[in-house]
Amino acid sequence: MQSKTSKVVHPLREQTQAHQQIVQQDDSDEIDLSALLGTIWRGKGLIALCFVGAVVLGGYYAFGMATPLYTAKSTVILEAQEQSVAGLESVVGGLSTDSSEVNSELEVLRARGLIGKVVDELNLVSDPEFNSALRDPGTLAAVEGWVQSVLPLGDTGEIVLENRERDAVVSTLLEKMTVTNVRNSLVFDITVETESPAKSALIADTIADLYILDQIEVKFDKTEQATAWLSDRVAELQIDLESAEEAVAAFSSQTELVSEDALRALERQLKDTRDRIEPLTENRAEVSSQLEALTEADTRDARVELANDPQLTRIWGQMQSGDGGEAAFDARFERILAQTEVEVTRASQQIQSLQDAAKSLSKRIESQSQDLIRLQQLTREAEATRLLYEHFLTRLKETSAQQGIQQADSRILSNAVVPINASFPRKSLVLALSGVLGVMLGVALVLLRELRNNSFRTADDLERQTGITVMGQVPVIPARARGDVLQYMRDKPTSAAVEAVRNLRTSILLSDVDNPPQVIVSTSSVPGEGKTTNALALAQNLIGMGKKVLLIEGDIRRRTLNEYFKDVPTHGIVSILSDEKTFDDVVFHPAEFDGAILPGDKSKVNAADLFASEKFRSFLTELRQRYDIIIIDTPPVLVVPDARIISQSADALLFSVKWDSTSRAQVLESLRLLQTSNIRPTGFVLSQISPKGMKKYGYGGQYGAYGAYGSKYYNN
């Protein structure tokens, strides 16, 4: 007879494909929001516990552990450009109102120099809140103090330690204070937070006061420096002025007194002299030409014409009339030549005299021009020095008058008010944040627990991962030992466990109404999943219906039925298949079980070979004629192949999966091995379910006989 499990190859392939699709869907990047919210809702107990715990811890911190801190705020406003005082222009300019100046003043308020003055003013070095050395020292600090007391440091070392201690106090105060600029304004808020309300207000006001005082001191120092510099500069300029005036006087006394008018008169005289030289030069040239022509004339006629002398012309006329006169003509001509030569000489002397006068005038003009330029230069230098001297002397008088009347660039807008309530910790905020963090931690733990879960907790999860129906959900049977399982089922016929077995029985019988399964195999992935208990409970339940049931121990290697029954025969199915015993010789009818049991016994032959034999199949065919239901308890699938071999001859395969224990990989690997043998499990049995565990995971009241409402129907 061919088994039903060997006929369902195609459905198994369809189931495998469906499983692969499910795995692909699970591996996608999409997040099922409803599933996520469901997971969080199931973990509401853990989330509530984390919430309460976080709120309790936050309350303990806020009301018990945290040291109250009080915040005080002093407000300072930055004045615009500085106004003059008493009509005097300040030598120290005021501050502008651009962003760079505002940021600079913020840094000044946070400067270590200013904060150091506050530390010294209030003697914060002696305050344990700011000086950690004054608090109760720890072990390391105690050792360090002992080393410092033993080793001689000297004066320099003590100064270094004192400076280090003061620097530490300054750093602590900087951490406890904040300076902020009110947006779009010149207002600064100085906020200080300490353990004392009065101390916070005092420190905030002191910072504001010293900040304003520091501005005045800076201006006073600058004014004092300007006064000293101006005094030195005025003294230097006075000496320079005296030297310049002495140089002008000395130069004036050493040179001829000149003026621009006299110099211009000399220039006019020089021009007139040069103007006289030109006509004289032309006249001398003309006379010289006449002398040269007279000297070169060879005839008396030419001489008369060139000389143009009336007397010489008259004598020449007489000579022409024959009256004689040659001697008179020559004498007169010689006299004319001598007279012409005298005129040439006189003209040359006049020209030379005028040229000498022009040269003298030029030298005189040049000398007096240089003297005038030098005098003007010395005069200008003296005047420039006088102007500088008078300017600096004026500024010195103004600066000296400003000493002691400087004004700060800022003023206090409002003094700090001693706070009444602590600014830290804000108890309501701490509790609220603690609650939020508690909820976040609870959600994280729930999600982490869900992500770390590699087992099956619900039938829906098992069906979704495998594509195979879960036919039963059996809770843990509350029996102390395996031998007490049947006794519990007889004593508690209306318990949740027995009712779950009834549901399993009904699912099996209705799985094929026309041909109900007769040979049922019970297996699992690994040992300890409750397959034997499920097989025994199912057999006992079927017997209660009046069925003739045989339970065969197919796990002949372990022989676990010895733990459920006493006096189990040593011979069993192996002895029957080896023809050593007959079925009637080894069948076992224990008193606590109403059906028949065929135990397993040891064999030298491999169990897989034994169950794969034709003799086993023939033997199973004979048993079908004698019993209504035959249940075979087989070894786990992942351990040995016996279950796959026996399932070839069975009608149904029940696969037990231990709740919250068997890993997904083990179940999927078992299904893969069954698929290689063309075997499809009829259904799963989610066994050994813990009702308390289901409630802890948030599943109580939703699944099967272990729901929160089960107490109304079952008697456990």
C-alpha cells in the first residue's frame, strides 16, 4: 500500500515555493508597520516596567541625589559711541555697535583676566564649590597631597601650585557662568549657576561691576599713557621750535638782508643792462665794417664815397677843378680813419663794461635767491614746528583735564535677583525625560528581543515561515516526570493540555475526511521537542474515542518509552523483523495505558536499513488490518534518516516544534531533508508552550488553549 505522504510531491514543491516567497518578503527592506506596532504592543509589559523603573530612578536622582543649583542673572547694556565730557573730546574712542565689537565684548566678559579678578575679589579660592582641593579628597588626591607634603617644592614650586589652584578655580567659574547677547540689541546677560542663591547673585553682580570698572581702568590707563606721551612729545617739539627759530635768526644775521622786492629790482636792472648791450654791439659791428671798407678803399673816389664826409668831398671837388689839394685830401682821410677807429674802441669798451655789470648782477641775484630760499625754508620749518607744538600742547591740556572723569562704555541695566527656586534639577523635566527614556529603552529591549528571537512563539509565525499548517498547539503538561503524563491526562480530562490534544486529534482526523490517516508518524528536528509525549497523548486520546490504537517505538536507539512505562519488555520490533519473536510475544499492554505498545529493542543491524526493508513494510500492512490507528514515534529528522524512511510507509506526518526553543534554521533544514525524500509534513505541532511565557511576550489571550480566557473553560 502506497503511503499518502509519498503522493504529495507537487504540493510540497508548491509549499516550498510559497516559503521562499515568504522569506523573500521577510528579507525585503520594507517595514510592516502593523507588525512593528503589534510587537511593541505585545511588549507593553516590559515597556511599562522600563517606564516605571526609569521614572523611579529619575525621581530618586531629582529628589535625592542631585545637588540643587540656583541661577542668577545680571544684565549689562553696551553704550553707543562715547560722548565728550565737559566739552572735551576724549582721547580714548568709544565702542561702535557693529557685530565685531559686540562679539569682542562677549569675549572680554568671558576672559580669564576678568574672571580672575572676580575670583580674587570674592576669595573663591577658599570656596569648596569652586576649589576641589578643599573637598573630601579621594584616594588618588590623598596620595598626591602626601607626595607634595613630603617632597620639598621651594618658593617657586609653591608659587606654581598656588597659580595652578587659582587657574583651576577660574576654569570652574567659567564653567558655571554663561554670557549671552540678547538678539538684535546691545544687552548682555551674565548668568551664574551655583549651589547657593545668594552666591549666584553676588558673583553675577561682581562680574558686571568689575567689567565696568575694568573699562574705566583701561580708559584711565590709556589716558595716562597718552598724557605721558604727549608731555614727552610737547617737550621735544618745544626744543625743536627753539632750534628752528634760532636757525632763522642766525641765518638772517649772517647774510645780507634781502627781500623779494629788492631781488625783483635787481632782476629788472639786469634786464636793462642786457637790453643796452645789444644796440651797442650792433653799432660796433657797423663802425667796424665802415673802418674795414675805408681801409680797403684804393682810390680817392671810393674813399670819398665811403667816408661821406663833406669836407673830404669839398677837397675832392677842388682837386677835380685842378686847384690841387692832394695833401689836404690825404690828411683829411687819415683823420677820418683815426676817428672811426676811436669810435670802434669806445664801443667795445662800453660793451665790455655792460657785460661785466650784467655778470655781477647775475651773481648777486643768484646768491640772494639761494639765501632767500634758505630763509624761507627755515621759516617754514619753524612755523610747522610751532603749529605741531601748539596742537600737541592743546591736546596735552585736554588730556590732562580728562584724567579722573572717564566714563565706561557700559552700564548695569539690572542687578541680579536672589533666586528662590532651584534651576537644576528641573524635577518635572527630569521625570518626563526619564519616562521618555524608559519607554525608549523598553521599546528597544522589546525590538531587540524580537530581533534576537530565532525560534517560534506563535502558530502564525510558524505557518508564515514554513507555509505548513499548524495542527495543534500543546502547552507544557504539568507532570513532574514523564511517567506521570498519562496519569495527569486521566486525572485532568478537562485541562488545557488534554483539550489541546483533543484539538490536535480533531485536526488530524479532519485533514482527510474521506480517507482518515491510519499510520501516523511523530517526529521533530532535534531531541527534546516533545514528539514522544505528543504521540503518547494523541494515542491515549484516540483510545478515548474507542479506537484500537498501537504505539510503535520507532526510536530504537534511545528507547524513550522506558521513561514513561515500567517493566517494558526487552524484545520489540527488531525481534519481530528478525523472526526471533512474534508480534503477540512482544506487544505490551501497560496498566496505565489502554492501548498496545510495540517497544523498540537493540539491534546490530542499522535502524535505517531495518525500516527500509520490505519486511517492515509488509509488517506494517499486517498491522493496518489489526488496528484502527498506528502511531510511530521516530527519531529526530536532523539526527538520523529513520523518520524519512518510515514516513514513506505512513499516511500522516506530525512534526513537533518546541515553543520558543527550536531554531528556524533547524526547522527549515528538517523540511529540506524531508523534501529530498518527497515527504510533506501533514502539519506542525507547536509543543511545550508556556502560558506564563506567552503572557510575558504579550501573546496571552490570543492563541489557543493557553489564552488568558482558558481558565474559564479548563480545569488545570
